[in-house]
Amino acid sequence: MTTNGESKFSYLLIGLGLGAIGGLMAALLGRKETRELLRERSNKGLDYLNQQAGKLRESADMIVKKGKEIIGPHCDSVKTDTEAQKQSHQEERREHLGG
């Protein structure tokens, strides 16, 4: 890709031409047709995004399961340790507030 001014200007002209053609095509279609076309395309886009989100959820679930398998039973001990720390902290707060 060149960086001289002529190539940038030609890209600008191409972009303007494509934009003008797109604008004319949108103007030629009736309002109702345009809305229907946009609605159809947006529904297709939403369907695609929902499919991709489902795939992402599945792969995340698999990663979590594999992580739990790798960590093993240590995960439960960490959870109980943090719960014990929370409980002792709450007991200390009660003692300091009451005393």
C-alpha cells in the first residue's frame, strides 16, 4: 500500500462513489420496503449473534469443567477457608462494636 496523496485521493473517490450508489439505492426503495429489508437483516444479525453466544457459552462451560478437573478437591477447601475468614472477621467486628 502506498502512502502518496494520489492513492489516498482515489480511495476517497471510490468511497464517495460507493456511498452515493448506496444512498440512491436506499432512496429508490420505498419506505416500507426499506424498513422490511433492514428488519430482515437485523433479525439475521441477531440470530447469528445468538448462535455465536451459544457456542461461546458451551466452550466456556467446557473450560470451567476442565479447570475444575485440574484443580480437583482443592477448590472446595479454598471456598471453606474464605468462608471461615469471613465468619471470623464478622465475629471480630461484633466484638469491637459491642465492647
